[in-house]
Amino acid sequence: MGARLRQVVLVAAELEPAVERLRSDLGLGEPFADPGVATFGLRNAVMAIGDCFVEVVSPDAQDTAAGRHLQRSGGDGGYMLIFDVPDIGAARRRAAGLGVRSVWEIDLPDISGTHLHPRDMGAAIVSIDQPRPPGSWRWAGPEWTGAPGRPAPGRLVGATVAAADPPATARRWGEILQVAVGGRGGSPVLELDGACVEFTPAGSHGERLVEFTFTATAGRAAPGSAIQVGGLRLRV
């Protein structure tokens, strides 16, 4: 198994309204609140979709990275992409070899993770994580810690990223994730295991996460519809 897009992260000024809207529109289940994100001055909610996850984070302290992101972007929207990689040691070495800085690292018995600097990656915060055993995912709570949990309805199938230089950004991400860069309608695309990440030119809003894509779920959002959350589109 190669690299997977395992979790997408939204940032919201107010946590509960954003979570309730996503649960209603996408049919997401009961959220898990991770006390560990208090380290970053945040509150969060993590909800399963298939064996992947949607997370909403919200600032709970002054002068947080998420709070500054809200100010720069003018409101709620996309924040981070978290990739499940088969060998985090090798991925960390590839990132360092490209001059990409790490802003946070952790190594626990059941998972290792590294947040890569968005200025070096371009367009978004990227996290590379390796769960042990494969299929587990500590960030989703006890049910997923140390073993795969029960998948929920739906599936996470893609993300779209607006970048100042889409080909260069796609190559950098692809080299770190060890994923080849393909093309789709003139846009570079990373074809991951079970999902894809497409890179489009940044417009007047600048570099940002543009869209997350899911298969049909149990929520009220019909197939083919889209939900707008600030500057982020959630497409079913």
C-alpha cells in the first residue's frame, strides 16, 4: 500500500456550528474530541468517513497558527491534509533532502507524525503520518488506536489545492510522498491509494485548499452537490 490521503482538516472560528453542519450535510457520525490538540491552542472534532476522517479545528487560545490562518483567509475554510505513509522515516528524509522544514514531530508506539512547513511545501499544511498497525489511526480516538476501527458510510476521494506554481508544488509533494505526478485536464494530479490531489493555479485568493471530495454519504447533501464552508468547497 502506498501513500493515502487519510484525513482532511477544516478550521472554523466556532467549532460546534461547523461540526453540526458537516454532520447534517455529510451524514457523519459522532465526533471524537482529541484533548491533545490543546497543545496547539485548539479544540477539535474528528469524524469518520469510510476509514478516513474529517476534522474541524477551532482556536481556543490567543495567537494560534489556526487563528492567524483564519485572519489571513478571512474566515472558515481548509487548513491541512494528513497523509498516511508506509515509511515515515524515509518520507522525513526525503522532505529534509528537499529543504522542507518540520514544524512539529511526534513518535508514539502506535503512530508517528510530522507537520511540514507550509511555506516550504506550498499551498497548505501537510502532515505525514505512519500508524502502527496499518489501518489504525490514533487521531480518531480509542476505537482506532492500536487497531483499525469500524469504517463509516462514505469515502474520502480527493482534494484540490490552489498553488502559485502547480507543477512545482505537485512535484515537491509527490517526491516526499513517493507518488508519481500525472495530469488531468491540464492540471497536475497526485494519484494516491484510493484518492487524488489536484493542483490548480492560485487566483486572487492566493494559495489555499479549494475543495475536498467525498462519495455519497448518509447526509442530506445529494450526489453531485457541493457545500461551501468559507473558502472551501465540499463536493459529494
